[in-house]
Amino acid sequence: MKKTVLMIFAILVPVAVLFFVGYWIITEDLAKKTASESSTSTPALTQDLRTYQNSEFKFSFQYPSTYVNYDAQMSGVENQLFNVAFRDPAREREIKVEECVTNEKYGWGNVSITEGSCTQYLTGVTQEQKDKILNRTTGLLHSKSVIVQVFDDSAGTDVKTWLIDRYKLPQTELQDYAPGKQITMAGETGYFSNIGCCADYFVAYVIKYGDKIYSLGTNYELGDTGSGATEDNTLLQEVAKTFEFVK
């Protein structure tokens, strides 16, 4: 009987040891993988921020300190009272390099992008780097931008109706338009919208405050892939967390 017990014990102990060692290895590997994924997907707003505050329309938000103010060319937009925009100059250079490399390949057929104007962007770019740009299958790069628009809504329309009225026919080419999921920004409930600006991939959080509609948007899509804007856009989510109304 004792021999039988000892034999069973002798079998079970190594099995148990192997199980716990295997479990530990898998757990450690998963933890490392999670840490790696977290480090590579760290939002843009973890450090070096600047605060923009507008005293006229009573709002503020934070954006990456490397971003610069630019003209988003949105003048004349119906009922728009104000807009302010910031974008990443490093990404703008990447876009210029991409445009120049592409136009160079096709014999400078795009007359708006000349060989002379591209000299500053193509200097130092290797053939290997050019091939990587030309062989990318995920689409064109888009600006990393933060854009806030303020619209008059003295008529008292709710956000959902305002979005639908603004973006379906006859205002646009859309037969119909349905806002995305509900969001909350600065304590106000609004909607995610994936159209409406800048001839580019564009996503925005749209809310109403008082008699005005506020749109916080970006045309920087998730993942740096150029594959299209999504409502899970990290830059938009992180900036939205800092958006608030001030006295």
C-alpha cells in the first residue's frame, strides 16, 4: 500500500511541477506581450502638452506640444462661428516625401508637385525608403491634426438632428446620414461623426453646449496605416478627455 502511494506521489509531483512551471512561463510571456503592446500604443497625450483656451467660446483642450497651429481652410462653412487647428509638422513632411516619391515614379505628371519643389524633401531619401513608400498597400498617409469647430445653434436643434440635417442631401451627396455611437465630452452627451471636414479622412466628437455645437475632430486615423478613420481613434479619444468648458 505504501509503495503504491509513493508511486502515485512520485508521478503526481513532477506533473504538478511541470504544470506550474508551464503556467508561470505562459503568464510571464502574456505579461511581456501586454506590456509591449501597451508601450507601442501609448497615446500621443502622455507628456509635453500645451493647453489651448478660448475666452470667447469658453472652452479649452490639450494637444501635443510638437503640434503647430495652421489654417484648416474652413472659412465659409455654414453657421460656423470659429475654428482652430493644430497638426504635427513631422507628419506633414512625411506626406510631402510620399507625394514627391509617387510623382517622381510617374514622371512628374502631377504639375502641382514639381521636381524642383521636391528637392528639399527627397534629399537623403534612399531608394530602399522610396520602394517602401511605393509598395505600401495601406493607402496614403494623412495629417495628424486636432481641429475644433464651433457652430451657431440658436435654433435649438438637438445634436443628432443637427448632424443628420447637416450631412444628408441636399447639403451633401449622401442619400442618408446616421451619426455614430453616443459619446460624452466635457460632461455633455453627443455623437461620433465620421464626415464633415477638410477633404480627408475625418472623425469628430460633436456635442451641444448652450446655443452652440462644438466639434472636436482629427483626420489622423488609428494605427498610422492610412486605411481610414475609425471611432476608436486614439488621438481623438485622448484629446477629448482634456476638452472642457471654462468660465
